[in-house]
Amino acid sequence: MRGELGNPRLLRVLNERRLLDQLHEHGPASRADLAKITGLSKPTVSAALAGLEEDGLVHLVGEVSGRPGPVTSLYDMNAGSAHVAGIDIGRDWIRVAIADLRGAFVGRTDGRNTARSSAELATVVDQLARAAAREADLAWTSITCAVVGTPGVYDPAAGKLLFAPNLPDPDIAERLRSALEVDLVIENDINLAAVGEHAYGEGQGKSNFALVSIGTGVGMGIVVNGELYVGARGAAGEVSYVPAAEDPLDSGDLQAHGSTEAVAAAPGVVRAARSAGLDLATAKEVFSAATAGDPVARSVVEAEGRRVGALLVAVAAVLDPEVIVLSGGVGRNLDLLGDAIQSRIDELGPLRPMVVPSALGDSGVLLGAVAHARSRAWDLIFNSRRG
């Protein structure tokens, strides 16, 4: 590293990155302001801005006059100089967004996930991605990078997704790479939901928090010291495998889905409702019946809240987060689950995690994918500038 710091090209790129980071975070500024804020000399700032402007990464956005001295030029990053794609592969829906370098969506397409095989899934994702690019008046080949959120944990050595029983087959990763033909990152969907919450939702300004998603499955994304934490092999947050107080009757569920997921996710809620005598097909129907005052549905929902409360105490005991964000089709029903969650938390000891519903609804994974893609795009841009 010491030798690299003597490399003039590297020093130039580091200075450029510093200026662009400042403009990205705080908006337009003059050369003098940038020099004062960054500590760089005015000639260094001017040279860096000139190089960035020549390559279209910054542009002149205005001038300030009316005070002694020459007119002051204001510069800002050119958010449209590159574009990224965020892709959310859900069980029922596939969502694709094209965004600029500030995260503004310029194209979006959503489509039903009807794929029965990894080949079909890759084809559907490719079609939706290219449609989103067309909506943005962009060629798909101009996209700098794409980030895909899927269930499971991607094993780069094997090129497969692990812990993803709901996907048609685990080789989807390589099929997506072949279909999309762009720089591609594959990340766990709940990890990306945590990234989205950190960038846009209840995790903003918080260095340590957890997002627990309870929907068709159960998962957790962890942010530690402001960064996504995935563990040694990418499996941090796989709380579906945390032992539950009650195990499912089918022991196969323990291997495929994990104890907590088998009893606490949406299918487990439906099974509990049917065991209690309710002829309901979805967790949404169970919660609707509870809202309408059905006493049996309310007891099922209360039992679910107690399961969630126990899980959150386990999360708090290990991570001590500033806040736990609940998301997913089941988890976001905090108005119905909240009392039972809090009651179970109170019973289990002195830990009192703050629990709030996600602010992002169904868009959390997509927003997280875009945020991750933006960060990677900057790295790719500046790596290319280093030569």
C-alpha cells in the first residue's frame, strides 16, 4: 500500500473519489467549499474536478454571484452518468428497477413469478430487466452493474444457492449471469432488505440494527457498525434454523426450512389456523379474521406473536441492536402482533429491544438491491479509472 500511495494516478483517483463522495452526500458545492471541506488544496480540487467533468462524472449546475469577487461556479455529481439495476426475485413477484447513481428510479417493471425451472426464471428476469431499461430509454448493455436479491445464501465456490428450498433449482445463479450479461452480484434478499432499510427506512442513522422478515419464510439481515454483516460463509441471519419451542410434526421441515420457519412463517400460521378449526387458505386471511374479531383467529395470531417475541429476544441477546425492524407479510402486522410480542419479551428476561415495523413495505429488497448496486458501481467506475 505504501508503494501505491506514491503512484500519481492512484492519488488522483483517491482525490476524485473524495470529491465525488462529498458531492454525493451533500449536493452542489464550489471549488473553494470542496477544498475547505476535504482539506485538499484548491489546485488539486480544480484538477480533480476537471478530470471528472471531462469524463462526465460531475457537471456544472449553477453559479453564485452578488458578492465581492468573481462569479463562483457550483459543481455536482452527474447522477445520470451511469445506471444500475436492482432485481428482487420473490416467491410470487419479480421486481426490477433501473436507477441513477443517486438512487432515483428511471425505469421499473414488475411481473408474476410463474417460473417452474431455473431456465424459465432466468428468462423471465432477463425479459423484465430489459423492459425496465427500455422504459428508462437505456440500452441494457449500458447498465454498469446489477444486484439480484433471492432467497438463500450464494456459495461462489460452488456457484449455487444454498438454503433456498422454494427456488426451482440451485443453479439459478449461473443461468442469471448468462442471461443478463452484466456485472452481477447475487445477495440474500433479506440482507438486501436490511440494506434498503439502512439507506431509506427505519435503519437510517443507526449503526447497529437487525431486520427480521416473517413472510413465506423467516430471515434476518444484520447491520453492524454501519455495514451489512453476513458472517464467515454468508449464513449470518439464517434465523429460520433457530430452534423453536414447538417443532413441526413433519421432521423434513427441520432440514428444508428450519424449526422457526416451519412454525412461524405464513404456512405455519395457516396450519395452526386449520388445526384450530378455521378453514382459511392464507396467513392474510387469518389476520383479516383476527382483525374482524374472530376469537379463534385472534388466538392463532397471539400464538404467532409469542413465537416472534421469543425469536426477537434471541436476536437481542446476541446482537443488542439499536432497533429490530419487522418486515414481511406476517411481520408487518405489528398492530395485531405487538401486544403478544411484547408480553413474551417481558416474560423472557430483562432484554427490551425496540421493535418497529418496516417503513418500506414490499419495496425493501428492491431498494436494498439498488443501494448495493450503486455502491458497487462507484467501485467499478473508480477501479477502471485507476487503470
